[in-house]
Amino acid sequence: MAKEKEKKPDVEREYIIPLREKCRSVPRYKKTNKAITTVKKFLVKHMKIYDRDLKKIKIDSYLNEFLWGRGIKNPPHKVKVKAIKNSEGIVRVELAEPSKKFRDKKAREEKIILKASEKVSKKKVVEKKEEGKTPEEVKEEKEKKSAVVEAGNEMEKAAAKHAKHEFDVNSKAPKHQIRNALKK
């Protein structure tokens, strides 16, 4: 009989990762890069990733922005993170206690995603309504819509043509008063 793989529950831990000591011995223009690799190496060690593969650590965009927030030369001295290891061995890392700036930014992005999903669901509802109609009815509706659009375009062209050939008295008059000395 084949053994069924047991699904391991996600492991979630919080760590305070010291960055100052590792970043001290690096040139100034490489400090934040070293801070990111330090975070990854720390989590590889403490989250028991046996092959020590740094590619299995996925850093959240807000944590990345927090580390890079003060530039390449001045990373924070320590960072508090929340690490979540899934059953496949991939560790997601995010800020444990994000500042108000990051919370607001995350809320805005979630709101945008929610609006986008609502638009998609509305399109699906419209498509379902069209599914109930026969193909001929759908074709007729599309033709009506295209006819209305074409009529609007023709009206705009006619109005532009009429405006082009219309004589405007003010457009031919000089913009400045000509000096009397020059008139002679």
C-alpha cells in the first residue's frame, strides 16, 4: 500500500534579527544588501531548512521596503519579523509589527485588489446574462451598440467640418494695434 503523505501544519514564528554585527564589516555601499542576506541566512538556520537554500526564503515587499527605507548605506540595526513555513519548505517572511505607514499602504493595496475582483465578478454576471439569450439576440445588441457609436462619430465629424469652414471675424483681426507711423 502507498503511504499517504501527512500534511505538516504551517509553522509560524517571530524573531528579532540582529543586523548591526554582520553589516559592520561590509563596505558602506553594500550594507543593505548584506542585511537582506543576513535575514535570509538567519531564517535558513532557525527555520530548519536542511539544504540551506536561500531561494526558499521569500521576503515580503513591506519588509524589503523597511530594510531599504534609509538607503543602501544605513540599514536598521535589528528587525522584528514573522516567519511562516509551509508544508513545501518555503518560508514567507514579513514585518511582525509594521508601522502605521506600512499598515495604511497594505490597506490601500487590499482595497484596490477588492475593487478589481468586484469588477471581474460584475463582468461574469453580465456574461451569464448574455448566456441566457440566443446568439441572434446577442448579435443584434452588439450591432445596435456599434450603430450608436458610429452615429456619434459621424456627428462629431460633421460638427468639426462645420466649425472648420465657419468664418470667425475675430480670428482675422490683428492681435495688436498697428502703430500709426507704420501705417503710412
